Amino acid sequence: MEFEIIQEKLNKALSIVSRVAAGTRATLPILNNVLIRVEGKIVSLTTTNLDMAVVDYLPVTKAKNGVVTVPARLLAEFVSNLPKGQKVKLSAKGTKVTVSAGKYISVINGVLADDFPEMPEIDEKHAVTFKMGIDDFKLGINQVIIASSNDLTRPALTGVYFNSHEGDLYIAATDGYRLTEKKFITKVSSEVAAIVPANSLQEVMRSLDDSIEEIEILFDETQARFRFGEIEITSKLIDGSFPDYRQLIPKNNNIKLNLEIEELIRVTKLAALFAREVGGSVVCETDTEKQVFKVSSVANEYGENDSEIETEVKKDGKVVLNSRFLLDALNVLNEKTIRMEFSDKLAPVLLKNSKNKDYTHIIMPLKG
């Protein structure tokens, strides 16, 4: 095996694939390695942790076919320290891999590829496939993934639910305290109901760069594949049932407000400063007499804070929210104003864009 490639291209590819190498958590030592395969004028770099696999395909001009595995992070760190603009040459004889760039030479002890896990296959002819612009993909995932859970005892909540509904594709996530839903792609012809692990989607997001314009998403019964640029990331789906979340979305709220996001973020942060001793809870209430929406902290040893936003108010009401959850929601909404709706103090609070109604964020109130 042998090939040459510019340092920047190899460095970028290795930095992406080496993140997925299992590291010290590896049950199989070979999961620490990157599989390097040369076929024709394409070099593929592959890593896996058995739940997820990433492949980066690199075109080269001169190459000799072959395959070997080497420690992923060692190779990535060595290449990252080579001078930019240099051509890097990799060649393997048996399991000895020589990496050179000008006067810099290293020999890395590799491992035969025989024990490297078989890469997951997806029958693309029968897979459900979607394509979308990268900006819409990033916006949607960022808006939804914040509500996914870290509780491994409830695996279905640790992912993002891709589901078709009434001819559109939606994504949703919930941790039991908040719920997010986004209309992801409109007018789709294929049906899908799949839970993709949040950490797999985070890896996809980290691997994107500004040069990529489109992403392709494929689903079969047990896997999802994300293909963009020269990269493919394949992830196992979570085996479980996602909650029937649409019945949790409140339909008849009697308090409805339009609020400027920037101002609401400011007053929530101010109240949160005084709310650390009470778990970050802040009181949100409407005042019909003063025509204001008020965010305040519960009085404690630090003191108290009370801030008001002028807005049209038709009914008095009060609800206690986790300030971090509220700020998380406000930071991913992409308009200048939001619509906030709630009813009594124990009913879910609904947040959505004032103009574009394709995103819904629900926060469960605290007992106050």
C-alpha cells in the first residue's frame, strides 16, 4: 500500500475519523485503529466504535492498492504536526507503516486489517433517502437536539426521532422536562420512524464545514447514514419506542404573548443570577394592569431580581420555569420575536417562532 497526499487534506480527514476511534473505552484494541484502504485512486479512512462508523474518502493521483490499520490518534497527531503544504507519503510493508514528509519520517506499528470489524452495509436501493441543504440541516438539528436526554435507562429519549407525518418529515426530542419538534423537510413521499442517537448527530455536526452545501440521509431498519462531501457517517438506530409526543403539545392556551428574544434573554439571565440557590428557577408572570411580562427570581440569601418587558397582555397568569431550559430554547430560535403561550401554572409552556411556525419548544413548569 502506498499513496501521497497534501498534509492539510490528510490532517482534516484524520481529525474527523480519529474522534470516533473508541480510545481507552475500547473493548477490542483494534477499535483504536483507523483502517486505511487504497483502491484505485481513492483512499478511505475508516474508524468505528461499533455503534457508529465514519469513513472519509480521499482522492489521490498516485497510489498502490492495499489495506492496513494503525493507531488512529497517534497517526492523527503525527500528521497534524507536519508542515502545512508538504506532501505526505504513507506506505506499508506488512504491518509497518512509514509516514514521511520531507525530512520528517516515522514508522508506526500497524495491525493487519483481518480483525477490523466489518463495516455496516445499507441496501441503498431499498433504503429511505432524503436530501436537504446543509444550513437547514444544521438549524433543525441544533434546535431539536438540546432536548435529548442523557439518561441511559431510557434509551429512546437519548436520540432524535425522525418521523414522517401528514406528508412532511419531522424531528423531535424530549428528556421528560422539555420537548422540541421541527418540521425538517416538507412534502416527502417516504415513511420513516427512526431514533438516531444524539451523539451520532453531534458527530455529524462536528464533521460539517462551510464548503458542504447538501447532505443525504438514508435509513434502513436498523441504521442511518449521513453522507456529505467526502464523508459517510453510519449509526445504529436506537431500538425503542419514542413517546406519542404530539398529544403533549398544548392546543388551547389562554395566555399568549409576543416577546423580543434579545430582551427576554437579558431579563432571564438577570433573574437567573439570583436563582442559583433555588435550582435556577425563575417566575414568569403577566400583568394586565401594567401591560408587562415580568421575569423575577425567588427572594433568597443573594437577594432578588425583577425585570419587566412591555407587551400586549390580555390575561394575568404565572408560571415557574427552569431558567437554563428557557435560555436554551431562546438561544436556538432564529427570529427577533417569539410567541410564548401558557395557561395555568402547572401546564406546559409553549415557545415558537412568531412568523415561521415550523418549530415548537415546550418546557414543563416547576412547582412554585
